[in-house]
Amino acid sequence: MLILENLIMKYGSGDLALNGVSLRFDKGEIVALIGPSGAGKSTLIRCVNRLVEPTSGSIDVNGKNIASLKGTELRRARRKIGMIFQEYALVERLTVMENILSGRLGYMGFWKSWFRKFSSGDVAKALNLLERVGLSEHFDKRADALSGGQRQRVGIARALLQEPDLLLVDEPTASLDPKTARQIMRLIKELCSERNLLAVINLHDVGLAKMFSDRIIGLRKGRVVFDDTPDELNDTILTEIYGEEDWSGSADKKKVSAQVREHKHMESMDYALAND
Amino acid sequence: MPLMKRNGAVCWVPRDSKKQLVIWFGWFIGIMLVFLCWQSISAKTMWVFAADAPEQLRLMLMRMFPPKLEYMDKLWKPLWDTLNIATLGTLLGVIIAVPVASAAALNTTPSKRLVRPLAMVILVSSRSVNSLIWAILLVTIVGPGILAGIIAIALRSIGFVGKLLYEAIEEIDKTQVEAVTATGAAPAQVFSYGIVPQIMPAFAGISLYRWDINIRESTILGYVGAGGIGLNLSSSLSILAWSQVSLILIAVLITVVASEWISARVRSRLI
Ligand SMILES: Nc1ncnc2c1ncn2[C@@H]1O[C@H](COP(=O)(O)OP(=O)(O)OP(=O)(O)O)[C@@H](O)[C@H]1O
Ligand SMILES: [Mg+2]
């Protein structure tokens, strides 16, 4: 349902962020996109809803080439693509309810949205989602009065209220603690499988990627270097994606225990000298 | 080149010596300028007149005191006019400033080549002409009275409010705007959901601040026939009715203090 073909993105600064990416995604897949900083993960998902303009290549969503759309056509395509951001990107001075309901903007006229005249159907759906993400009692709070985890839940509800066909998620957990991060990932996964949604999720945390995705794509310097199930991801491949590193951490452990032994030795010497 | 080697040790100085020299030279020029200006002023002043300034001040204060309180009956109407000129002028100016500011801000302008320079020209020309000059021009165009005052205040406010507002628009958080764009919202909706909430506090603060300034400015517009209490001030001065002048000055003072108090209160509520 989402097909990228030979996608190339060159920023004005000369950075070749995507260097010929071709990928195919199906309905209902949860895909994790991993890769070192600067690999082009954010660029890739931002090309899909055209927050950045790809230099060349095609982006096919449900048989329509997004890359060539303009104006109203582009907005119609965008409302079927939900997006969740790392820093939540809520409108800080609007309430939780206004933020969630802004997922319906693409479906209504300007004056109705200006006077906040959302249809009762939209409001009911928003309240449902609010309950689903566990924020019912916070509906009238301003977004800047919420914690990080709560904000991300609002972000998720806003994206889902669009009734999208696919979900683009850019590092949803990067600013959250490990427990909240897992809860948020679980929530996204559940909501997607309920709706049979495709989700493309950028992740820095390989552990989370393995835990929650059906498929992992490794990106390096704007190229796909790995595309398989999480089970196939091993240390050799991680090195290929991220570069040389000690993945199991065994060398560090050895070093640390050596230091500890050294320290113990010094202490006993101190003790011996003090009692001399 | 703030890091240097001196006697083998690395030391850090905020400026290198060339820059330091330029700064000293700047000070030298500045002091020379003050000296020259003083000489010129001194040569053109008749010190005989300046010498009895304290005596003249004492005489003027004596004639001003006590203020002629009965005159207040004739001041209520012009005072009310003054408030109206300031308030309606600010309102009109703000209404025009919003579209001009969004045309001038880099991140909202419809065209950087054509519309933005045009908006900039509007802002600069509005700001470079004093309200009093605008009033003189408008009295000749629309005739004397409140209308000229309102338009004069509005014209001057466009530049002030517009400039500060477009700077506020350029400083907003881009990701909030992106998030609204990503929902498929139309440009006008992106503006009203992504940008308006972010600039609202700045907008309210700027408008109130300008209203405050406009109250002060509108007290002198009557001097050139653009309505308000300035007319009474000019006529009282021309007939040397010092006790009326002092009453007018007190009335203006109270109005200005009250308006500053109100705008400070409202602003602290909003932010
Ligand atoms: N707005 C921009 N203008 C110019 N260059 C950019 C811009 N955004 C990204 N780049 C460049 O494109 C390349 C890919 O950036 P991108 O943000 O897609 O990486 P990423 O994989 O998301 O990294 P991270 O994990 O740090 O978020 C980088 O070299 C970056 O410098
Ligand atoms: Mg990124």
C-alpha cells in the first residue's frame, strides 16, 4: 500500500539524505526504521507526507503518486496519513481536546474550524480515543500542562482521529523514560493492529525495535542496508548499520571488573599502611 | 583571536588589540563630538535669558497654582474624545497590522520577492512618520476633528504593531505548525491552529502597549486640529490662562497613569 521507488533527497545544503531508497510496505505492518543519527530516517518519513520535498523518485500510497500532488489534492492525501512526532508537536497553548480535534481539520471548512464547531460525530470519536489513550479526565487541560508521556498520548490520538491509512512515527519515545517508552510503543502497536494500519516508526532504541516491530529496516547514509524480520538482526548487521561497536558490552564489563579489582587492591594497601 | 600566547603561557582576552584600538578611537570621537556640540550650543544661547530661569519658573508655577477647577466642566468632552481617538485608532491600526505582519514574516509571507518587500515598505513608512505629522496631513485631507485623529493614530500604530508582530511570527515553534500541516489542514487553518495560539500573548501585549502609547500621543493631536484635549491646551496657552493649563496637565497625567495601570493589569492577566 506504500511503495517508495528510487527516492532521492538532496537538501539545499548539499546533504544527500536519501540516496535511492526503494521500499514496499503492506497494510497492517509495523515497521521499525533504525540507523545512526543523520542516516536519513526523519527525512524518509517526512518525504512520505511531503513535509520535505523529495528531489526525485516516486511515493505511491494506495495507487496514488504523492510526489506529484499539489494544493487541495496534496491536503486530501495528507489527511489519510497520520504523523506522530518526537517532541510531541502539540500546539502548546491549545487544550487537549482542541489538539486532538485538530486531526479533523482536513475534513472541515475554515470558519467551522475557527469557531471550533466540530461535528458531534467528530467530538464523540475524539472522546472515545481520549479514553482509549487514558486521558479522559485531562480533556480540558492545556497541552503545556501535561507530562511527556501524556503529551505523546495526545499526539497519538490526534493522528488517529484523522482516520489514516498509514501512520508515520518519528522517534516517539526519544524523550521518555524506559517504562513510559514501552507503554507508548505498546499503545501504538495495539491501536495499529486494531485498525490494521501500516506504521513506519523511526527508533533509536534497537531493543524497542526488536520488541515491537514485525520488520526492521536499517538505514545508513541514505541507503537501505538491512530489511528483514527482527530475528535476523545480529551484531554483524548492527555493525554494518551503525559502524564498529561492542554490541554485547562484554569488553566493557571486563574493563570495569579489572578496575574494581585494582581499586580493592589499593584499598587493602591503604589499610595495611594505616595499621603499620 | 581571543586566545594568545604571552611569555609562553596561553591567556584569553575578550578582544584582540586591533579591535581594542578601534573601540578606543570610537570613544575619542564620541567625546570630541560632545565637546563640539556644547561649544555650538553655548555660542547660540543668550545666557542673560537663561540666567533668570529659576525666577521665571517660580513665576509660572505661581500663576498655575491653584488650578482652575471650574474649567473641568469643559474638559470632560475633549478628554472623552482623546480616549476614543486612542482606542479606536489602536483598534483600526491593529486590524490592518495583522495581515501586513503576516505578509512580512518570512515563514508566512505568500511571496518573498513581491509581497514581503511591499509589506516592509508599509511598515517602515508608517513608523518613520510621527503621529503629529500624520495628523497635520490628515487634517488637510479629511478636515479637522476626531476622524483625522483616529486615522493618524491608526497609521502610526500599523508600523509599530506590525513590526513587533512579524518578529513574533518569525520566532514561533516550527514543529507545531508542521504537525497541523500534516493533518491535511488548509493554509488558513494552519495559520489559525498552528500560528495564532503561539503569537496570541505577544499580540495582546503589543496591542496594549501601543494603546498605552497612543493615549499619550492623542493628548497633543488637538494642537493641530485633530480633536481631543490638545485643542484646549493650545487655546489656554495662547491666552496665557496658566491655571487652565495646569488643570489640563493634571487631567492628562491622571489619564495616562490610569491607562498604564489598566494595561499593566490586563497584560499580567494574559501572560
Ligand atoms: N532541514 C534540513 N536542511 C538541510 N539538511 C538537513 C535538513 N534536515 C536534515 N538534513 C541533513 O540530512 C541528513 C539526514 O538527516 P535526518 O534528520 O533525516 O537524519 P535522522 O536519521 O533522522 O537522524 P537522527 O537520528 O539524528 O534524527 C543529515 O545529514 C542532515 O544534516
Ligand atoms: Mg530524525
